[in-house]
Amino acid sequence: MTEQRPTSERHVPVLKDRCINLLAPAIEAVTHPVVVDATLGMGGHSEAMLQRFPQLHLIGIDRDEEALALAGERLAPFSSRTDLVHAVYDEIAEVVADLGFPQVHGVLMDLGVSSLQLDERNRGFAYSYDAPLDMRMDTSRGQTAADVVNTYPEDRLFRVIRAWGEEKFAGRIAARIVQAREVKPFETTGELVEAIRQVVPAAAARTGGHPAKRTFQALRIEVNEELDVLERAVPAAVGVLALHGRMVVMSYHSLEDKIVKKVFAAASKSSAPPGFPVELEEHKPELKTLTRGTEVPTELEIAENPRAASARLRAVERIRNRRAA
């Protein structure tokens, strides 16, 4: 089933005002600012930025061709100030260079699964709908969730579900999947949900949410190589930031946030050896942290957009250019 409502009604951007306010000083400080929305989705954050900053040029990146098409419709009034690119966001440096920009003044990343992907029932991201077991953000390539559950050995399934889903019943679930697929390969989300329900205790489901939630998260991360991509994307994005450029990242679970925090923290402290008498220019931090720890949505924002509940925001500003090699 394809959602028919206008894109602006289907997508409520998470922490929209806070994100834009954090990026604003970098955008307003230059005559021709360029910002990359590295996870364009349905374009809510980008639309708000283009409306607020008439001098802004926006580069929107998304691996999901359907999202790009919908965002293109939404951002059509600003087409002269936008470049929308079908790519994975760890390719940010190549995208920026190919478009002829030496640097950018802002980067926004809104990680995880998008509202579009959750709402489009035939994509297989949601455990609440029976749909083909796909979960690819880019449906033009790559393995599906069905490929994973039907071909991975039990020990590998266990590692995926345990590590990416932080699921304490990963052993039971992996064993049940292998047992069930010997009778019939998994084809739909409903079949997988039923297999999981059979081995997750009812008491755990009552306290921990839907029994399939963590397994679906794990499979989505595995299918789309989300954490591997993120580990490459964050330093790549920092690398294209101009001096005094800013970067804002929203993550939705601890594994994402840990990766973001590690990169930001490393670049936000001096690299001078312990006991070094003078901090040389090349030892000074590249980044300044703009948020104290992580920021979270208000109760009002969560009430208006329940999907914002797990959002965690971090932001940094480039305060020193890297020394040329």
C-alpha cells in the first residue's frame, strides 16, 4: 500500500528548530552557504532550511530512490538552489567534489530508518504489517532481509541479532529461524514475527515492547550495513566542513550514538603528547562541541511526533583546518 497524503503531512522532522538553530550561525556567516542534508528522507529539514535562508544552496543525499523522488516534489519551489543526489551518505566527499564545491558550511545527518520506509508497507521495515521481507533502503541493489534469515548460519544470525539488536534472546531466535526455514524459507515479515513470538517469553514482550522490535532493527542494520557506513560517513563529513562550519547528527540508538560520539570526541581534544610543554598548532582540536552530551526532544515534541522519542542530538563546529598533507 502506498501512502497518498502529501509528504509534508506524512513527515514531521525531528528536532527541526534545534537542528536549524545550531546550523544557523555557520549559514549566516557567509555570502553563499552550502549545506548537505546527508540523509534527505522526505525533505522536511531541508525544506525548513531553504525557507529560512534564501541565500542557501542545499545538497540532499539519499540512498532511497523513492525518498529522493518525494523530496524532489516537496523541494520543487527551491529547485534552483538544490542538488539532490542518489548516493549513500558515506560518499559525501565525492558528492560535494563532483558538484564543484570545495567545502560546505553545514552537514545534517538524521540517522536510522525514515518515516517513509516505516510507512510504506511493502518495504518490510515494520513488524506491524505483513509484507515482503526486504528492508533495503536502496531497493535497486543488495541483499534483502529474507536473504539474511534464509542463508546466514545460525551462529552468524545470533551475532547479528545480539550485536545490532541488543536482543538478549538472540540465541533462541536464531535457532528458531534456522529450524523454521528448513520447512519453508521466510518470505514475509509476518512469518518472521510469528517465529520470534514462539520463542520470546510473553513476560519479556510485556515489559520490553514488541518481541520482534530488536530483531527487525538488527536485520535492517545488517541489510543496509548501517553502522559500517556511519563509521565512514562521520569522519568524511567532518572532512568537508569549512572553517567555522557546523555539523548536527541525530541518532536513535546507542550503537549509532557511540560511533558519532567517538569521532566528535577525538577531534575535539588536543592531540599533543602527554607532558608536551607547548601545544603546537597541529595539536589543537579541530572541532568544538556545541552540545553538552546529547540533547533529547521535549515532551511536547514527542507527543507531536512519537518517533522522536529515542532521538539523541550532537553538534560540533570546525575551529581549525586540517594541516595539508
